[in-house]
Amino acid sequence: MSETNSSPSDLVQSGNLSSVENTSDGLKVSIGNHLRFTLATGIGIASDRDWWVATCLAVRDRVLDLSSRTNANHRNKNVRRLHYLSLEYLMGRLLENNLRNSDLYDAAKQALGEMGKDLDSILNKEPDMGLGNGGLGRLAACFLDSLSTLDLPAVGYGIHYEFGLFRQEIVGGRQMEQPDVWTRDGNPWKIVRPDYRQTINLYGKTVQKFDDQGKGHVEWVDTKTIVGVPWDIPIVGYDSETVNLLRLWEAHASDAFNFHVFNSGSYMEAIHDKAMAETVSKVLYPNDSTETGKELRLVQQYFFVACSLADIVRRFKRDNPAHWSLFPDKVAVQLNDTHPAVAIPELMRILVDQEFLKWNEAWEICKKIFAYTNHTLLPEALEMWSVPLFGRVLPRHLEIIFEINRLFLDGEVEKMWPGDSEKKRVLSIIDERGAKSVRMANLSVVGSHAVNGVAALHTRLLREKLFPEFDAVFPDRFLNLTNGITFRRWLDVCNPQLSKLISDTIGTGWKKDAMKLTALESYADDNSFQQCYRRIKRDAKVRLAKIIQDTCGITVSPDALFDVQIKRLHEYKRQHLNLVHIVALYQKLLADPDADIHPRVFIFGAKAAPGYFLAKNIIHAINALGSKVNNDPRVKGKIKVVFLPNYGVTLAERIIPASDLSEQISTAGKEASGTGNMKLALNGALTIGTLDGANVEIKEEVGDDNIFIFGLTVEEVNDLHTRGYNPWDYYWADSQVRNAIDWLASDFFTGNSADFKPLRDSLLDHGDPYMVLADFASYARAQSDVDAAYKNPAKWDRMAILNTARMGKFSSDRTISEYAEKVWNLKAVSRA
Ligand code: 26W
């Protein structure tokens, strides 16, 4: 994977290692050698973790061979590359994915088997790389898989957090956060690259300087510096020889620090500075949708953006000496939400202050380079930085932003709406109402040539509601690129039994061309196919039931309907709608113990942001409900409620194959896309959902008969808001919802009636901002439709099979091909 400075022809030759045969014998030699010579242990005495490391390293040897070939090939051809800038990557585990993608799984299983080890238990030793919060971070990981699979040249840039997303424990029904020390004992997939370290500046001030011709330029002086050291992780595609890199920056104190120590004598102060520098990459911020405007977060954003752009410029200059006009031909940069948007003023600073390009020339280059993906319409998630804070941390960037803004308002905006100060107020990058702040979304739209939403409905709302004025100024800038998921991880790796059934039935072509899954449609009513499909689902449910037993001590039957809601905990996602409905069902069963309800297990997985009080209250309520229901003999085991702690990628891989029903129940207009909805449908879980995000497109694909849609539409939600929504109207009109809420807020569940008062208050006194009560009746009806459908196995199986067959559109290969064509102008690079 090296990017050495030797000539390209040397690189091609050095890529030819013959000792790394892709056979079980070859793997046995490699694993044995790594045990002895890398880990200083031996076959008889190695721990399971040693075996995991040695197996990873054996696979890594093979991957690195391809990686250096990829690098040499790309460099020889001086290709155009995509650079994906994201503050988050939720990679999960890598060994099984890399084994399956490179077709080494069977060989590794055999090799380890012959050495007396079981591959599956070794795979379980791997900690998740959880460097992300939720959808946005996992999307980045799926995109990297598709980029390598499609032979597209790309680099992912991000932060090497020492602590990923916190580990969740449930104590007394409540969430507790523990640090995630994923890299404490090292990680065989990441390789440090000290040669590519970058030094970046922060704080300080700007001064005007003149050259001997009397020409002025700005210098940024008296700065503090931080060093970024990159860690590279190879990204293995499926059936592809392209191995791209994920490059994650780790913050260190600069060498100037040492100088300071030796000369100033203030050792303790210097150590303090060093520790401060190193906090920059310490920890991932655990907020999934609320912006808090913390200085360290801005420093993180600038740190990784500045290191990444310096790395991009270094590579460009090496391959294209001093031809800035070529830069946009070689470089595309995708901004994963506004988190890396400071890249726009940073590139302007490099071009204008360091490379002395004219402002206009630099600005044209900038706009050709950047594209921006918006992932949320929630107002509290839109990033705003206080102007004084921004100016203190990045004084030069603030000046550049002011200049970008001035030229935009006096130029495009003035031309379109002469003298209209209201339009300028709305479009300005600087929010001047109250304390001044920088609107990162506005900066991203102005500085990019393309802006996309992540599902058709979301993009429509983006254009019509969030950015209507921008859409008028730049009508060609907005486009939709519906999200997707990698079918390799989310079917082939996580559900190998189903993957095999599909491949045995229609061939393996679907792994690279997901639309081929439509061939399964003709098996939807085939009795023997249905039997196999059902057996695989049941086996997955048996495995999940064991996990539930082992982690929660709750016994569940694999013959029950597994009803699953797995996603970050947020009011807009409405786990509390699900909760209130279960309470109502519990009451119904108590009133009529013989009610004809098919047994159901309600399964939740969700982390709440540590500071999100109501989200934590909902987690507590789910657990409190579970402890009552699960131990109440009167319900005769018909319903169980399970909260699986520490939801993440690996747990998702266990839950999804075992799911019958997928809860996608956000208030219409709030969920940008959702991607769990796609993973669950692909694995044959039917969706109960609102017409929100990508659910709308899932419905179009699977057909109205194969999905359970309920609730208000976006238009109805807006109308109701305009008319004036009052949850008390629903409360008084519907005794079912009234009784459920009142019971939940009583002392029945925990002995303390104050415990769930916050939840009750939010639903009633505080106006139920996400319209849980308005959608309750419709949801309850859809749930009884689900119950009826599940009682007819042949019908249910047919629906589930059709879901699998019709998910092709939601492959991230399709999404990435669209980005490559419509946004990046990026072509696949042939091998060799
Ligand atoms: C600054 C705080 C913050 C942190 C994260 C604000 C916003 C975010 C993300 C944009 C939240 C997020 O992950 N959005 C999700 O992105 C997915 C991928 O596009 C979508 O499928 C989800 O619907 C969307 O919620």
C-alpha cells in the first residue's frame, strides 16, 4: 500500500510478491509465520486474539500486494480520483468482509481447521471499528466498498479517533456510556504512514504583507501547530483488483514542541500543550443530529480537512508539476454533510495565499472540485459556528468566508433580485439575526458545483423547503442520489445461508449486479423455495434468540414474529410510538388473555446521545416495560420486549437476518433516507412504515401489497401543523392511546410515577412535536394487518421473497455509479 517516491515503473515490479498464495496451504504458511515471527507465539500457545491477528495479517499480506499494484496503476495512468471527506466511518469488522470479498473465506476456514481452529470463533475476536454515529457513517463505509468494487480510484479521509462511539451498557434499565477502546491493543488492519505526516496551523492572526513589487498578500501568523499522522486501512472490493485506501489522521504535537521544551525550561507547560494537541483526535462526538458548536469539534473538522487537502495537493504536485489549471481534472472532493465544509475556504487559502492564484481563478477551481451531500433537514442539525469563535480558531478562513459571501451576495443574488435585502438575509453565509454565526450549509451550497439529497422525497423537500432561494439562483446545482447499501456486507457476509440459497438458485451474478435479484421473483410462490427461505429465516431467529438469552436473560421463541426497530434513538424516529403501541397491546392482552394475536418479540437496539435526556428516558421506558411484560404470566408469553444493548454494525449483522418486521416509523418529512430500511427488506423483513425518506421508494419497488404503509403524509403533517396540532384532541378521543400513556406514566412499571413523566409531558403538555398521537390509530391498524398477514405463512413468505427480489435499486453500487457519472465525472480504471 505504499505510496513511495520511487518511479512508477519500480512500483509495478515491487508489486510482484509470489509467496502469498491464495490457497489454504499458502494461508497456513502465512498464519503460522505471523504467529511465530510477528506475534512471537506459537500454534500450541497462541490465544484466540493472536489467531485473529495472525489471520488478519495473512489476509493483509495479500491485500497489500493488490493495494500497491492499484497505487502504481493509478499513478502510472495519472488518474482522476475521488476524495471522500467524512468525519465518520462505521466500518464494523473487517476480516470476514475482506475474506468474502476476496474469495478467501473457504481457504481460510480450511487452513484454520487444519490448524485446529474454528474460523467463526476467531472472527468473533475482532472489535468493531465504530468511528461513526449512525446512518451517515455507515453510508460512508458502504460507499468505500462500492468504490473499490467498481474499480473507481478513491481515497476516504477521516479522523483516527482513539475512542469511537461509546459502548452502551444498560444498568437498571438505563443507558450508561463506557469508552470504546477499539485500538488499545493495536489493530492489524491499520498501517501508520509517518512519511505522509502533515503540519497544520490554528489560531493566530492575519497580517497584510507586500513583496518587492509592492504587491500585497495575506499571511497567517503566530499560529499554533498540530501534526497529523495518517493511518491507512485498505479497502477490499468484491471480485476486484482495486484496493483503495481509507486514510485516518491522528493528531500529535509538532516538533516545535520539543524545541520549546528544551529551550524554555517550562517542561510542565509544554507537556500540557502536547496533551492538548493530542486531544484533537481523541474522541468521536456522540451527537447524531444536534449541533452544539463546541470549539474542539471545529478544531477536529479543520484538522482533518487541512491534513487531507495538503495530502491531495502533495499528490497532485508530485504527478502534475505546477499546473493548477489541471487540478479540477484530477481531483474531485465529496463533502459528507457540512462537517468538512471548511475545506472550501481552506482550498481558497492554499490557492490564493500560498500558490498566489488570482481570487477568481481560485474560486472557479474550488467550485469544480467540491460537491456536497445533505443528510438531514432537521433545523437543530444544521451546523452554525459563532463568528467570534470561528474567527479565533481560523482567522484567515473567516476573512475568506466573508469575501466569498460578499461576492456571492453582490454578484449572483443582486443580479437575480436587485436591491432585495430580504433575499440577501436568507441566502447569506453569515446569519446576522442575533449573535452572528457562520451557516455551514449555505457555505457548502455556494462553494460546490453539485448538492444532493439522499432520497427522492428528501431532495424535493431540500429544494422546496430548506433551500428554495438557492434552488432559484442555482437551478442546475441540486440533484437526488438515493442512498444505497453494499449487498456484500448486508447479505453475503451477514446472511451467508440466504446468500447461498440465492446463488444456488439464480447464480452469483447478483453480488456485482444487484438488479439480477429480480430473477427471484419467479420463485416467490415456489413451495420448495419458500421452505428453504423460511428455514433460513428460522435458523437466524434461533441464533438471535440465543444472543437474547445470553445477553438479556430473556427467553424468546423463534416461532414468534420478530418485530425490529434498530437505529439511533431520536424522537423523530419515534421509538416511543412503538413503545406506546406495545403498552396498548399489553393492556389488550390483560383484558382478553385469549386474544388471537400471533406471538411477537419486540426487539429494540438504539444508542442515545449522552446528553439527550428524553431519548434516554425512552430507553428506560422500553426496558421497564420489558421487565414487566416478559415476567407477567397473564400474557402467556404472547409478547416479549427486548432491548439489546450496544447496538452497532456487528449486532446489526446478527439481528437483520433474523427480522420479520422492520419498523421505519419516523414522522413524515423527518428521516432523510434511512438505510436500515434497505438492509432489513433485503433480508426479507417486511416494512411497517410511513411515507418518509427512502420508504417511499421501497414501496415503489416492492409494490403496495408487500409493505405496510400507515400515517400522515408530509403534506398532511404540514397541514396539521398549520391548522394547529393538539395532542390532547387525540388523547381524549381515543381511550386506547389515553390508557396506554396514563399507565406508562403511573407507578406500575418502576414503582415511581415520576420516572416517565418527561415522556408523558413531551407527548401531551409539550405538544407532541413528532405527532405520535396523530399517527397512533393508523399505526395500530397497520400492526393488526401485519398480525393477520403473518398468520398466513405462504402469503408472508411470498411477500418476503418479493422484498429480497426487488431491492436491487438500493445497492450502493447503483448509488456510487450515479455519483461517478453525475457528480464526479469519474471513470473505472482497468487493471494493470
Ligand atoms: C453536528 C451534529 C450532527 C451529526 C450528524 C448533525 C447531523 C448528523 C448527520 C447528518 C445525521 C445522519 O446520520 N443523518 C442520516 O444520514 C443517513 C445517510 O444519508 C440517512 O439515511 C438518514 O436518514 C439520516 O438521518
